[in-house]
Amino acid sequence: MSALVVLPVLVPLVGAALSILGGRSRTFQRVVGLTVLTTQVVFAVLLLVEVDRDGPVSMQAGGWEAPMGITFVADRFSAIMLVVASVMLLAVLVYAIGQPGAERNHVGFQSVYLVMAAGVSAAFLTGDLFNLFVSIEMMLTASYVLITLGGRLDQVRSGMTYVVISLLASVLFISLLAFVYASTGTMNLADLAGKIAELPPGLRSALAVLMIVVFGIKAAIFPLFFWLPDAYPTAPSPVTAIFAGLLTKVGVYAMIRTQTLLFPEDTRPGTLLLWVAGLTMVVGVLGAIAQGDVKRILSFNIVSHIGYMVMGLGLFTVAGLAGAVFYTVHHIVSKTALFLAGGLIEHAGGSSRLTRLGDMVRSTPVIAVLFFLPAMSLIGMPPFSGFVAKFALVDATAASGSYAVMATALVVSLLTMYSLSKIWISAFWSPATEPLEEAVVLPERGRLGGPVLMVVPTAILIAITVAMGVAAGPLYDLSQRAAVDLLDPAAYLTAVAP
């Protein structure tokens, strides 16, 4: 069954090639995209079942044994992330097909989207630091195209900021690879786990901090987040949704993987990470409060809630990492659903500016419900997954005695509620204070407030976040097992180099 480790990468790449060959038929492209991503969901679930039952599995590409060859490896953490990512990719593709705009107007959307799916999968499954770089670059190259679809001036300008920052981060990543290879002579993560421990303490600490900086830019932590709130809101709604749900989480995944696997306990920068987590939470939510646009509010909230995941990592305890894993999964689902709901607001209301929206609870009550439910999850209200995720992190923080960052997390939850209430009150309950632009023509809303293929995937993701709250016990137990594996990676190391 080791072939399962590489199939989630290969299948989307094959699908992208077929989509290019069949570019004359939009129907063919859609069938290929939906079939590929549905298959990827199945493979991801089977992989998670296998690694949860039997432990980590690996495959050496081309038969070259580690540490010389290219290694693909899956443990509980990477398999969990792969399952959630695959479901989000499929749901957002359905939404994109239903929305008039990006997918319908651009023949390359499907193929580029599948390349991004392959990059995301490879980032979760690679067992090699250099191939992590390749995977992230594959994902980012596809994202450069997706974020500028439409060609509007503001979109291209914001997209250029995103591209430039990403390229600078890539240069830093290459520099990191050079330092690591010069110090250890290897790129294989399992091999690095032993060789980094033999380095002088000062060099180990420098490499740990450099990895936080490199992956922190991808994850949008403080003070490296400034590119995100400008870049994401200008992209088409499905593109923004998948970026919000997945791209920053690849950075979070890389931070958690490298900090727990590569560095001994005495080198881990826990205090630094807790400071970064607190500042990320506060700055992000204050930025959200200051905004007057649905997408910009939601974008700043991405930054804020990355801080919760970093907080769990910074504790370096089983409870803290279990909370971080559970919170990451919750945030991927809830935030993707919120951005899809935000796309429905823009579709039905003709704008995402709060001053141009109003009384939508009467005109589009279904959209009001679709926004309200994931917003409650993001805030952390029971019975949604956000309540369980935040409770787990707060409990872990209290147990470790980090009361300052715990208090920060609780206050930020209240401020998150305030920032989202701006959308709830202005868009749904208050009259618009500005007219729409003359060129805007509102579509036929229908009973659902938008196209069925936009509403249904949004509702499914909301149902998932409710189900995660109801079934929190087994899911948290799985997260806890993943956390134990992260802090005691013996099985991971054995799977790569027995």
C-alpha cells in the first residue's frame, strides 16, 4: 500500500495534463477535475486509515533509498492534512463551476487548479526538505496564475505584491537549504533529525529561527503577514476561499513538522513562538476591526487565527500540539466556508463593501444562514468545531502556565466576534448607505440567493464543521495521537530509513 503515498500527487498532475489536452471542451475539463479530486479524497481517506492503524508509511521514488533518493512519507499529521485539503479542493471546485466568472471565463483554470492541488499534496507528503521547497513552489506558481485571473488593474497590482513577497520567501528558502546542506550534508528530513542534533547549539538555534522566518512568511505570522490582506480580497471568490483555507496552512504544517522533527527539546524556540502567536492574534484581529469590506475583514481574520495554531506549537506539549492540529483542521473548514459565503454575499449584493450592502437577511435569508453558522464556528461558539478547538488550546496553555498568551487568545475571540458582527449587522440587518456602481447588474437570486452549485458546497462545509463539533471526541483523540507522533518521531524515522 506504499503507492498510496504518491498517488495524491500523481493523479492531479495527470489530470492537469488531460485538462490541457481537452481544453476545447469545458465539460471535459470539468469532468476531469471533479473525477480527479474525488479520487484524491478517496486515496487520502484510505491513507489516513492505513497510517492510523499501522503507523507511518513511505515510498522511495525510483528505488533510491533514503537519504539519497526522493522520499514520500505519510504519518497521522500529514494524512489528516491531506484529507482535509482534498475535501476543500473538491468543494471549492464545485463552487467555482457554479459561479459565473473565473472558471467559466478562463480555459486554464482547471489545469492550473489541479497543479496547485498536486503541490499542496506533495508538500504534506514529502520527506525531503528540498522537495518541500519544490512542492511549495509548484503550489505558488499555480497560485500566481489564479490570483490574477480576470486581469483587473487592482487585482494585478495586489497580485504582484503577492508574487514579489513569495519570490523573496523562496530566495530565503533556498538560502536555508544551502545552510542546512553545508552544515549536515543531507536534505532528507529523517536524516536531518539526527544530524542537526549533533550541531553546536548556537547553529541549531539559528537554523530553527530561520525556518520560522521562511515558513512564517508562507503562514502569514506577525510581522510577516502584510502581503496577505492586500492580495487575497482582489482574487475571484473561489480562489480566495482555497487560498484562505489551504495556502497559509501549508506554512503552518511546515513549521510544525520541522520544529518538532528536526530540533532537540533544548533548541526549540517555544518562548519566541508564543510571543509571535500573541502578536499575530492581536494585530490580525485589530486589522479586521478596522476594515469596511467583507473580504478584507475575513482576510485579516486569517492572520489572527494563524496565531492560535502557532500558540499550540509554541507549547511543545502533547496537549498543545493536539490542539494545534485540531484547530488547523477546524480553521481550514470554517474559513473556507466563510469565504464561500462571502462570495455569495458579493454575488447577490453586487459588492463586498459593507456600505453598499444591506437588508440581505430579508432578500437572501439562505445566504444569511450560510454566513452566520461558520462565523459562529470561527468565534468559538458551541456546538461548532471552533469551540472544541479553542477550548483544547486554552486548556493546554493553562496547563503549561502560559497565562498571558491564554488571556490574549480569549480576548481575541471576543474581538473576532466584534469584527464578524460588522458584516452581520451591516450586510444583513442595516440598509445600504451607498449605491452600487452603475455598471453593476444584480443577478437573479432565486430561492437560495445564488446558483445551486455555489450554495450546496458551502452548506456541505458548514455541515462538516457542525459534525466536527458533535464528533469532537474521536477527532480530538486522532489529533492527540498525531501530536504524540510529532513529539516522539521514532516511527516516522523508522518508516523512512528502517
